[in-house]
Amino acid sequence: MKQFFSTNDIVSLSHIIKTALECKENPFGNEYIGKHKTLGLIFLNPSLRTRMSTQKAARNLGMEVMVLNMGTEGWALETREGVVMDGANAEHIKEAAAVMGSYCDVLGVRSFPKLDSKEEDYSDDLFFKFANYCKKPILSLETATRHPLQSLTDLITIIEQGEYFYDAEKGNYIPKVRKPKVVLSWAPHVKALPQAVPNSFSEWMCRAEAEGLVDFVITHPEGYELDEEFTKGAAITTNQVEALKDADFVYVKNWSSYEDYGKVLSMDSNWMLTLEKLEATNNAKVMHCLPVRRDLVLSSEVLDSDHSIVIEQAGNRVWAAQAVLTEMLTHNK
Amino acid sequence: MKQFFSTNDIVSLSHIIKTALECKENPFGNEYIGKHKTLGLIFLNPSLRTRMSTQKAARNLGMEVMVLNMGTEGWALETREGVVMDGANAEHIKEAAAVMGSYCDVLGVRSFPKLDSKEEDYSDDLFFKFANYCKKPILSLETATRHPLQSLTDLITIIEQGEYFYDAEKGNYIPKVRKPKVVLSWAPHVKALPQAVPNSFSEWMCRAEAEGLVDFVITHPEGYELDEEFTKGAAITTNQVEALKDADFVYVKNWSSYEDYGKVLSMDSNWMLTLEKLEATNNAKVMHCLPVRRDLVLSSEVLDSDHSIVIEQAGNRVWAAQAVLTEMLTHNK
Amino acid sequence: MKQFFSTNDIVSLSHIIKTALECKENPFGNEYIGKHKTLGLIFLNPSLRTRMSTQKAARNLGMEVMVLNMGTEGWALETREGVVMDGANAEHIKEAAAVMGSYCDVLGVRSFPKLDSKEEDYSDDLFFKFANYCKKPILSLETATRHPLQSLTDLITIIEQGEYFYDAEKGNYIPKVRKPKVVLSWAPHVKALPQAVPNSFSEWMCRAEAEGLVDFVITHPEGYELDEEFTKGAAITTNQVEALKDADFVYVKNWSSYEDYGKVLSMDSNWMLTLEKLEATNNAKVMHCLPVRRDLVLSSEVLDSDHSIVIEQAGNRVWAAQAVLTEMLTHNK
């Protein structure tokens, strides 16, 4: 694997999930495959889970890790072509990426959107230029459009917590009884947040649905439609009550409008998930990528109940990252 | 050891001191007991000695170390129950601590007091919630009320530099001739500093006195009385000259008022320790936890004299941390 | 080697270059000589290449690495003697350096000049006090006057990319045909930059010229003369066209005035290197220490052409650091 940015970089969902669950079963089973290899983690934005889980995954494989916080430890990067660099940006990504690539065997990059220009953000310009110039395998640590380590984690968690068996002959996970119903449910927030997590979750769930793993439904207020690129095949409704009916997994997440780009159109607290709303579900497990603002995005009563699997979910970040790094170290042609 | 926060977490002072001095004698004698274990160091405030010495100690034991500076690399944590999180805090400690706990085998947390509210600070709310939610052994890297790695270091240094023999049968250090007189002497400062270091030093010295290791005296201007919880059994005087008489160790430290909470009541430079004042001592060794402001808190003439053991003391931070981590790795039930 | 600050710390240029190129050939050939040794990297200023390449070099030798960003993770240091420390500086370098020295086996320090006072900057006070008080081998990660890891890298790159053979009997590199002509060419910039890189490059090239390795020429506008300490023996001209004639290597760099200290006297874009100007050279290879501002300091057409070796040059930072650390670990008396 030369790049981990979207589902397109994954040949088989079941294969990468299986690799991840094997890592969880036996974290140090491949502790020498990363020997003498260095992972560079480049953060243009803050990070807790991604930072720690990816470091841990790399060390479990014997890799060296170098973390660089560009904002506080480095400087601002220019990504545009052909501009006279007489402003705030001290280095062009052409040089920065190439140099980091020469020091590292695998690179990870986090770069949040500014939420000003849809076109600029959705080009994921910085990530792709980084990928192009660093000349090394690269993984997204979240970009404007996607957070694939999170979404792989989410799928692993659903497979793990749902009822599936692994068909070794076909190399596929198969639901034991029926496909679980997975609902992505928009939630209110005071700030404008990127669409990366819901885009990415939707992309992975649509593919999981196509591969017979889940039934996927999205629910959000009007005006919060995600880019169709990520929701092809998903059932979409503005009726949360209907969406939650018989749900097995409810994935809660706020995002700002894609259409009216980066805007907060609603702070309607009725969209916050409560225990009462969960009564209509199939005793659903509740997921969130974290950090989560309690009693704004998700009620404490839900987070503190047995419905919540957010901590187990976050814990799986390690195994998602370890599976991706394992692929990059072993199949990097 | 599941927690290292106060002397109450230590069964035997002599045992932990002996472990530390064995680590100093042979730093890599247990370099495999931390293999495949990860220490997470979470800093809500700056750190030099604690940061470096604890990292070093962990690596000496073969542990992986992940450092997270919450302020610059992460975000602000909410610790209150039942509040709608629509303000500046992006994540609740319930989730943050649980997730970090799932990535790490041992956690260390530093959180300074704000010096606004005595009740809030002295609850050490963040540390205890962290300890509760992370579900892993946890060590204080300094909280509002205590700095136990510093105080253990201080005691190790006194045992090492004083005249003691180790009674292997009883498992105790015993003064060869007489118990050294240890004086905690308040010093002036321009800023309001926490009471954590003097509280903690006092707590450890009171216990060391109870176990026959030292004679302990505290001296400070009126209004600087520490919380009695930490000074039970100590002799306390506002007469510095009297306190210093025949002292073997003088521990210099500024702190703000506990009574008139967080206030600077005196900047009287007469309280600064000088060579002249040391003449009345028993050629006392001078200690300070560092960082120290020269010629404000402690005179350069003292720091540059043979009286000062502040560098040796700071060096012992490694062995205190290594002893605590050794306990956590070997007796963590 | 107890110190790496200037060419004076190097016995033989050819020996250290050979060590570096052997490290490049076989990065893990000495992966145990740093076992149980710790490198402390202390940054008072941002860093990308120095930070990553020096970490990598140390890990290639089996050393532990601890990074400390004094600005965000620590606090401001006092370097003056005999001042009452009642201002912004929380710790004196006497204590800070001594303590870091007690935790580490080798230290690296980066400290940029303020460009206010020539005398203050050029004393490199902080570095030398650090070196004095830490009592451990110390390497400059760039100071006010020099950037020796960069300059060693530059020389390695010239030897590697030029035509030289190694005379094993004499222990010297010798030009195969003739000494390449190396030109240091001033370039415009919008900000006032230190003289450290050009000083240091000039110092190393003057010595390389004295040892028969290169012909060295400096060209800059009037008023940009470097301190003569660094340029002894160099040909200096304000005629860039003349300087570039038949050049084999052109080292491009901006710096502020030394004479009119820290001032920007010219932003003349005619001094920017272009492909047209390179026509008069001997198909010169173009070097820059990076970060470089495109189309301000150096034209994109040059950076994107085969003339540019800036990425290979930056890559060699690892081997320069690894050679220096190898010397420090093996000959540190």
C-alpha cells in the first residue's frame, strides 16, 4: 500500500479488518517488520487519539517514530505554484515534503480545512502535494475530506461488536444472522466543524453495504446533505426518528453544511441523541469519533450508559493504524 | 503500586529509597521489565526536569514513552459533571482519560493549580478524575497539592548525602550517629507560586521523622502557614535564624499563602538564604527543587558554593521516577 | 570530540567526511555504539531538518533521544551573571544546563540571534555557557554565528557530487581533475536573516580551500560583507556575473548585514539566481540550506531543474549528524 487516504486504497475491506483484529489479538506478533524503518507524523493541527494510537501502532511494529508539529515546532508551508514567497509561508511543500520523505520510510499528515472555500478544501491540495513530493508511502491522519484511520476503526468496531463470522475460504466477513443497521445521525454543535469524519464514515459504510456487511442510513436536518461522492447508495432521511428505528449502531457526529459551505445552519438540540430516542432502536450501540462535547453533541446519559462503545472504538484506533502500517511495510510496491 | 500521589501510596520509605539507589547504581539492571509497556506523560503545564527525568527512567526500564502537551498539541479538558459543553473545553476528562488509559500501561499527569480557589485547587479534581477514568496505574507529575516525585527525590538525596546505614534485616535506613536536622525555609519571590512542593516535602519529611530518619523544622514569615494536613508533627517557627541553627540540610522554597489563598504577603529579601546565614548551620547542604531564580529566591553565592547540592538533587529525579515505575511494573495489583 | 561548534572542532575534514559517507553507505553499521546513551536536543527556536535528521542519526546509532522545546514546553533562560532574577526568565542556564547534562550523554542546542546587538549575538553566550555548565559533549544545532551541521553537510555534498578520490594512505580526499569552483551567492529576502549559515559555510569552505579541496568565491552586494573571521582566504566580489563564471557549485543564501548589523540593505531581485545566470557556469549544481522562499530567494525554474541538489543536500544532514555523534561516542576525551 503506497497511500491510505480513502476506501479506494483498500483492496479488500475484510482483509484489512482481519489484519487489524489479528494485531489486537497479538500486538507484538510482527514487532520486527518495522525495524530500521521510520514513521514521520506531521501535524498541522492538534491531535490526541491519532497522535497516540499511531505512535503506539508503529512502535508495536518496531518502527521509529518522529513527530513534527508544524505550527509550534516548524513553520507555515506554501502549497501554491508559481507565487513569489514574500509572505508568511517560510517553506514550499515541494521542499518540505521531499526532505521529510528522505528522512522517513512512511509519512502521516494531518491537515484540517479552513472552511472558507469548498473548492480549496475539497482539493485536499496539501495532502496530495505532500504525497507527490515525499515519494514515500503516506497515510492521512485526517484531511479536509476524510479521516480514513477513523473510518477503518469504525468498521473494525462494527465487525467486532456485531455478529459476524469469517469465511476463511472466501476471505470475507459475513453477518451471522442479518446485516446490522448502521445509522449516521447528525448532532448539534456550537462551532463549524469539517465534514471529514461523516464523509469518510459514509464512504466506508457505503462500501461495506455494497459488500453485504451492513445496512446504512444517514439522517440530518435539511441543508446538511453531504457531498454525494461519499453517500452514493446510502438511504438518507431528515427524519431522525424513522432512521433510528431498529438501528443496531448509531454513529453520532456534528458537521457543518457542505452546500452552504462551512456554515452552521442549525443548533437544534432536539437532534441530540438521548436514552429515550434509543428506545426505538435494537438496543443500539452508540459510536462517536471523539472528542465529544457532552450534553451538546451527545447526552451524558447515553455516553455513561451501556449503549456507548466510544472508548472501545477509540481503543481500536491502534489496530487500524497497525493494520495500515503493516500493509505499507509489507506491500509497498 | 496503582497510584503515586502522596506518601500514603508508599508502604515503606526505606524500600522505595533502596530501590531508587539500586537504580542509580545499576540503571539498566531491569531494562526488560518495561518491554512492551507504554508510559504516557500528559502535561497541562511546562516541565523540564520532570519531563526529561521521567522519560529517561522509563527508557532505562525498556518502556515506550509517549508525551502529550495538552495545551499546544491537544485541547482543553472539561472536568465538571453535568455541564453542557458549549464553551472552550473540547473534550471531557471522562473520555480523554479513558482513551489515554487504553493506549498506555502507566500514565503520568501534570496539572498546576490556578491559585484562584483553594477548594477547587485542593480537590486535585483533574488528577483524581484522571486516575479514576484511565483505569491504569498513574503517577503525579505535580498537582495543586503535591509533587511526590520531587519529594521522593529529596528524601533519596538526604539519605544519600547524610550518614545512614541500611539494616538489611529490618529493611530500614538508620542514621549512623544522629538524625540530621532538615529545615524547610521559605524564600521570597515576585510571583505567586503553588504550595505543591513545600506541602509535599513537608508531608514526606514528617513521615521520615516519624520513621526516625530526620528531625524536621519549617520556617516561614507569618501568614505562610501550610495546610496542617501536610505539617503534622513538624516544628514550625517564624524565626529563620533559630530554625537554621545546627541544620544539616536547608531546603529553600517560595510559596504563596495558603491561608490568604494564592496571595504574595511578603517579598522580604531578608528571607533569602546567604552564606552568612549558613554559618550558624552544621555546614548545611542546601537544596531546591529548581527552577530557582538566582539572587531573588536563593543567592548566587550559596548556589555556587559547596553547600549547594541542587544539581545532584535534580539528577536524582531519574532514580526516584525509575523506582516508582519499577514498583508500578512489578506490583501493580 | 567534546564539542561541535566550528571547523576548529574537527581534526581532519577528510576523516569526518569519510565517516559520514560510510554512515550513508551503511546506516546501521554502528547501531549499538549509542546503546544506553541519551541525546538531548534543546530547541530555543523552530526546526525541521535539524530536528528530524539529528533524531534519525542518533537512533541509527542506538541512542535514546529526548527533545525539549524550551519555548512551548519549558521556559525562558537567564544567561547573565549576577542579576536579580525578578523578570521573565524563570531559570538560569547554570542550573538548566547542568541538570540537562546530568540526564543526557550528549546535548545539542539551537539558539538563534535576536539581531539587535552584534556583540551579544556574536558572543554565542548561551551556547558557550551551556557547553560549560552541562559538562557533556555538545553539538551546535545552529547558533548566532554558525550552523556547523549544515556546513559539514554542505562539504559532504560537494565531495560526494564533485569528482574526488580518497587517498587511503594519506587519509585525504583529492580532486580527480581540478578543484571545483564553489560560489556563495547572496540572495534577496523580505526579512532580516542571521549570518550563521553563510558564516559557517564560508568558514568550512575556506578551510576546504586551504586543504586543496575547492576554490571558494563569495559574492554579495555592497554592505553585505561577512565578519572577516569567517572569510579569511576567500575571494570576495560584488560582481555576481564574474563570480558565477565557470562555477561548479553555487550556494545561494540570504543574510542581513553584518556591518550595519541585522539590517536589510537590499532587496534587489536581480541577485536572485536564474537559469539564464547559470549559463555562464560549468553546468553548476545549486545548493541551499532550506527552507527556501521560492521566486524570492531562488527561482522555481532553478529549483525544479537538474541544477538543484537541495534535496540530496538536505538528505545528507542525517549523515553529517551521524558522523559527529559517532565521533562524540567513540572519542569523547
